[in-house]
Amino acid sequence: QERLVESGGGLVQTGGSLRLSCAASGLTFGSYAMGWFRQAPGKEREFVATISRSGGSTYYAESVKGRFTISRDNAKKTVYLQMNSLKPEDTGLYYCAADLLWNNAPMRVGAVDYWGKGALVTVSS
């Protein structure tokens, strides 16, 4: 059974850093582009970052460019999101996503094949 499990969320002060991890099982990890989305209370789920199957290409939302870095380790079947210079507006539930048919563009919610259950990130002011 396909499964994505996020870890690494928590509470951090403005300007701090966190690293999220997402471990995959039950799927051919290297065949999927991987991504991160987030959802703040009362808002829709939004794209954060995407990384290609090989890790050679990445895409970021404008709001996180220069602060967040997505990476992956295909041998460990894990994708990461390093988040630096965190702001209160980065607060939300962060979801890991896998997209089999991704085609070199920011990942779309409707195109995701598998979702994790989310990791909560809270940035205090």
C-alpha cells in the first residue's frame, strides 16, 4: 500500500529554521515527482515546492523562493523541505505529495496521486 509519512514539524520563532522529511513506501519512488503543499487555517491548500524525479529540477512558490529548499534521496525514498527565515505566514499543515505524470511545472493539487497526512508547522511572532 502506498504511503507518505511526514515528520519534522513543530513550533519555531520568526526567523528560525525547520526541516521536514517525507518517507515513502509502497511506491516506485524514483518514478514520481515529489512536492510539498501547505494549508493554513481557513485557506485552501497551496503549492510550496516541487522536485523532479531525478532531483535535477525544482520549482518554488514565489512566497518561499530563497528561503526554502526541496531535495530528495531516492535511495532512502525520502524527500525533504529545508525551511529557513521562517515567517508567521508560513504557519500551516505541510503535506507531502507524489505525482506520477508531472511534466516540468509547479505541481497542481488536482494532479497529485498520493498525499501524506501532514506535518504542522507553527511560526510564532
